Amino acid sequence: MTSAPVNASVSSNSAALRAFLTRLHFYVGLFVGPFLLVAAITGTLYVLTPQIEAVMYRDQLVARTDGPARPLSEQIAAARASIGEGPRLFAVRPSTEPGLTTRVMFTQAGLGESETRTVFIDPASLADQGELITYGTSGILPFRITLDYLHRNLLLGDIGRHYSELAASWLWVSILGGVLLWYWQRGVKRSASAKVSTHQRSRRLHVVIGLWTAIGFLFLSATGLTWSRWAGGNIDVFRNTVGWITPAITTSLNPAAEAPVLGEHAAHGMGAAVETAAAASEKDMVARFDPVVASARAVGIDSPMIEIRPPRTEGQAFRVSEYDRSWPTQVDTIAVDPNTFAVTSRADFESFPIVAKLIRWGIDAHMGVLFGIANQVLMAVFGIALTAMIIYGYRMWWTRRPAPGGSVRTLMRSFSYLSPVAKVVSFAVAIAFGVALPVMGVSLLVFLLIDFFRAALGEMMAAEQRNMPPGRR
């Protein structure tokens, strides 16, 4: 005889949970939607533009003469003569195939993080074909650097990184919540009327897009979080704790020795003699680039895409890295002794833990480089789908937006209807994710503040309506 009340209680709890998730899904869409929209548009532009960039900077990328490449030492010397004595030699990326230029990369004060001044040298004639700012392991050029910064931080520096982290932190919540709401409502019969409202059309398209692309959106959210500022830092701590770290080489030849830095500011205040010694040290290192590359090739560094970084201090090795992140991935790294040209340390991709490999592949797929053009197209489809889904979501809200003075449905009111167990679980989950994903935690507090003020404003407007004379209502 107690089955009916129990069933009613279960039904009531389920309805309360649905109402709560519906309100949370709405808040995420309403308040985080603009940030997701910007991330989707800028990310789509980024993955679609490698070919455009190749055309824009053809004069720098394509060598003007044919013939065998001159030694790397001569190419570096040509770049140094072009750029002058100020910037510090950072790395060299030899021409990856006949007909393309070599990149000789320099650092100096005033450049952004991971940015270099790159001189493009014709390997055959040693002609300087121009200079551009390049960025990161991907070596993107100014046009895509701007798109990358737009996608990452809205050109606002570190403070702007919170926007993209906010988007990545809530995207997976929005998607999983939307799928769950669809699952609960899939059996609800819709009106058979021939005339379908704008709201119904928008909702149908919003749902269809979300269901078909949910896995892709979850992937974008997870990979985006791995390189975010706060959540990414927590992920790194977790990986280090459980041993899911990416193997790295050591370039130190004598860890016990305290070596003086030979960087761009090393000679400041120490006179012309030290500056001359630093210049002589660079010339000596430049002469060793060719045998270092030969040693790397002899031990299996076989990708045409390699980067060679000279030692920054005495007692350090050259660093030779593959940077071909397409499939199959070639990102092996070795350290080469500049005196004996022996390999002193190495990290081969095939020996990486599976988690480190998955993270590498995930990030590369997110950037649209893992599977070439197919990867670019797929990421663009996800970006366009996310843009459309957000637009349809806002259209749904606009067609059903509450009238002024109408009843106010708030997140906290929906929360109050949950069972005690559901409240405790929800609170614990919010605390856990708020700590792990700090931007999510802070933004949730903002949601609650907005919720509080909406409720207070709604009560004030309702009171005013009640106190109005009947003829003025």
C-alpha cells in the first residue's frame, strides 16, 4: 500500500532534478554562450587558415633559387649578418624540402612568450628572404598568431585567458546536461499542428546539432582545459602525482656545475671583453650545428622537420627536436654533446606513457594538425556547429523570454526543490569542480549572485504589482 507514495516521491525528485538541470543549462547558455561563441568562431578561423598563411608569406617561405643547400653554419651566419649583433640565436629549423627556406630564430627583449624573430634564408644562395615574428612549436606566422591570441585570450594577455578557460570549463557541462535533458524528454509528444513555431524550430535544430556533435564538443572542452591557465595547472599537478608525465630530456652535461648564462643580457655591465667572448662563443657553437645534425640523423632523428637549439650556458648540450605532429607523430627529442657529438639524453615518442601520447594527439587534433586537411575540416565543422547551436539557443530564449513583471524562475529556487540527498551531492560536486576548475567555481558564484538579484528584483516587481490599484494593473 506504500508503493504509490514512494512512486510519487521518486517522480517528484526526478522532476525537481530536471527543473534544476534545466535552469543550470539555461544559465550556462545565457551567460557563457557569448564566450563559447567567440571561441568557436576564432577557433574555426584558426584551423582553416594554414593554406591562407602559406600564400600570404610565400616570399618568405619559398626559396628563390635552386641548388644544393649550403652548410647550416653558413646559413646561420647569413642570418646573423642580416639581423645584427643584438638578438640572441635561439634555434634553427632547416629547410624541410628542396625549394623551401631555412628558419633562423632569434630572441630579444620585448617579444611575447614563445615568440621569436625569424630570418628566412635561401639554403642555396644564402639570400635573406625576409624576417617575421613566429610563434611556438607550430611556428605560425603573424596572421595566425593574431588568430591564435584572439582564440586564446582576446588579445588581452594573461587576463584574457580567463575567457577561453571559462568557455572550456562549462562546455562539457552544457553538453552533458543538454543530452540528459533530451533523454528525459525524448518520450514527450509534441504538437501535431502543421504550423511549427519559431521556438520549436530553434529547439529542434539546437537539439539535433548538440546530439550529433556532443562527442566532438566534449573533446574540445577536455583538450582546451589541458592548456588553460588554472585548470591546466591543476591537471599538470594531477599528472605529476599519478606519474602520467611526458618524458623530457636533460641538456645539462654536468648537473653539479653552476654554469654562467650566455644569454642576451649576460654581458651587460661586464665590458667589451666579455661581449667579444660571448660573440666568439656563438661563432664556435654555430660551427657545430652541422655535425650535431649529422649525429642526430645517425641515431634515428629522421623527420625532415627538426629544430636545433644551441646551448644557452657552458656545460649544456644541443637540443634536437622533431616537430612533425601529423600522423604518424614524430616528436622525438635528443641532447647532443657539443664537444663529442654523442647523444647524452633522449625522449622517444614511442616510449611515452599512453596518457602522454593521448594528450599530445588530443592537442594536435584540437589544433587541426594531426590528420592534415581532414582534421582541419572536422574541427571547422565542430566550430560551425557550436556557433549554430549557440545562436539557436539564444533564439529559443528570445522567443520565450519572460515578460516584465512575470514570474521569475531562479536556480536557487530550483535547487530548493531537490531532495536532501540531491542537495548534498550537488553541493559536493560543485565544491569539487570549483576547486579543480577555479574559473568554473568563480563563475558559478557569479551565477548565484545574479540569481539572487533576479529573485529580489522579481519580488519587488511582484509587490509593486500587488500594491497597484486595480485599475492601473
